[in-house]
Amino acid sequence: MSVFFTSRWVDVPDALTDVGGDLLAPGFQAAGAAAGIKPSGEPDIGLLVGPPETVSAVRFTASSTVAAPVIITRDRCRLDAIQAIAVNSGNANAGTGRPGLDEAARMQGGASIASGTSEERVAVCSTGVIGVPLDGEKVLRGLLLAKGALRKDGAADFQRAIMTTDVTEKRCSVCVELSGGQVFITAQCKGAGMIQPNFATMLCFVQTDAVLAAETADLLLGVCVKRSFDRVSVDGQLSTNDTAILQASGASGIVVEPESADEALFGQALDAILRQLAIAMIADGEGAVRIGRVVVRGGHGDAVERAARGVANSPLVKTALNGGDPNWGRVLQAVGGALPGPASIPVDITIEGQLVCSASAVTQYDAEALSAAVKRDEVEYEIALPGDGFETELFFSDLGHGYITVNADYTT
């Protein structure tokens, strides 16, 4: 039984085996260190290093108010050949102006020395509070500590160093059987709040020992991000710091050829990993009790996307989910609000397999069974709009008192 793959909404390929543990994909080393950025004294600097042969692919936030490390990485890195990644938590280094850019550049330089590679091959990432200057001296001291602690089984230490309001660790180690033999994929992810479709508030780092061309890595990461991190919402907020990086060391010597069966297998494995990580993020949504999946079919143009986002980000739907309340009327109003217009549209709503609303009118259903079903950890909503040919899905967390508790005093 897999420890990592827990959601019914993730299809796990037969060729994939969950091996667990703290080992990184062969060729990589990682470490975490406490530099004093977090007042708690918890680890807050992570360093991840691959071999010189490493190729990579990257995706960034769609926000127009991006953080300094995103700008530095995006503008100064060889995005297809990132060998090392330096991360700090406890401070987003966002909204910090020119000094923030200088500190992100200094962080890149320090990580270059610590990892023994050129600055253009070092990505920098930050996560935490926005609008607070980053103490570069602490970052540099942390990087030196992390350099001395680098090891191939450092995944857990690296994971802990990149977390902020996360309650649970989000990482995995799997192997995938390809035609040429076995390759490994490991991943570490953080994120619990400020999460919205169009990229979540998250950092995700994926490593493999497969031999990937940079173009293949970019294609696979792009496709899988669209089916995972682009499909989740905790609170409808778009972060300034989102970054996902896929690195391939090539240490296995097993080549994943473009447009091959191996590429399809590897892509299926990566897709399953990122979908489970994305679902784990919303399950760890600040104060979350349960999570939902909304599937919308039919419609015209972008109607399915607007309807899905309307449901996933509705405070009324999310609070009902939190309370295990089968109040499907909140789903109906959210769809109507997302698709305003002069004419009434017939909407079908199914919750956990029960049709509760047909053509925007109540139907006969088993209220007792539905009440029990919406109290499970995962609840599925299906919405049918007039028309056909379009379909989308979103995963979302509930909204309860815990979210307010976390965010009302986040900076204090």
C-alpha cells in the first residue's frame, strides 16, 4: 500500500512503485539549516545540488507582482540547466524593491559558492511574509551550514527547511520501470495558503536520474503542472513566489526519448506525483478539514472554467464543505454568480453520485446518504451545463475557523 498516493482522484500507473524514504534521485544531494530567519529557530534554509550534467525545466507564478527571487531566477538563470537550488522560508522577499533584488542576487552568489557551480545555474526561491526585508547575512550563514550538511538522503531536512504554515510534509520517492530499466523520481513541495488556480502559492522541486532532453523536461513539466498545481484552490489568492522546477541528473543512463512509450510512462508517473502533491497542499490548507473536487461539463467557451472557479472559491460552498453540510443550493448560486446573464440556464448538480438538482430544480434523492457522504475527507461535485465539448476540474479545500486563526495574526 502506498504511503504517498492517498487520493482516489489520482491514477497511479502500474509501472510506478512508491519506495519512500529520505533518499533523493541518484546524482542529487540536499540539506536544510537553521539560519535564524524564522523566529522559532526551525530550519529555514534549503540547498539542493545536482551534478554538472543536470538539465531542467521551470514554471513561475502568473502574478504581476512577483517576488525578487522569481525575477532573479527568471532573468539571470539558464532555465534549462539549473544545477542548484537555494531556498529560504520565513520571508518571501516580495514587495522589497531594489534591496530585495540585491539580496536575491547575493543569495544566488552565495549558493553558487556553496554548490560549486556558476550563478546562472543557481535558482533562488523564497517563501514567507511579504513586505519584510530579507536579512542576507543570515541567508549566507545558512547556506554555509547547508553546504556542510549536503547528503544524498537529505530530502527530509530539505523539506522541513522550505515549509511555512504547512502542517504536513509533502514529498515522495518513487521508481518507474521503463524499457531500459528503473529510474527514480523524488519531489518536495510546500504550500498551505494563498493558493489559487493559475498556479498555486507553492514551491515544488522534482528530481530524476533519467536522461531527459531539456525540451522533453519542459514539455512534461508544463503539461503536468496544468493538471495539478493549476487545478487547486485554498483561498483564491495568487502568490508572488510560485516556482516549480524539474531537474534530471541523467545518472541512471536511461534515456527517455521524445514521443516514445517511455516518455508516456514517465509523463504518467510525473502527472500522478504532481496531482497528489497538489491535492496534499489543499488537504493541508490552513485550517482545512476536508477537500472537494468539482467537475464541470458542457457549457460554451470558458463557461466551464468560470463555473468551476466560482464553486471552488465560493465562501458559502467552502464553509458548507467544512461543516459537512449537503447544502447544494450554495453550489447552484455559485454557478449562477459565475455565469451572470439575463436568461436562466438549466444546471444539473450531482454530489457523490447523487443527482440533487436537475435543470436547476430539486430532485428526489437520499438525504441521509448524502449527509453521510459529504462528511468524508474527499467530496466530489459534478455540474452539467447546457452544451457539450468542454470539461474541467478543480480541487479545493474547505473554509473554517482555522483559516482565520492562521491568517488573522500571520505577521504577529
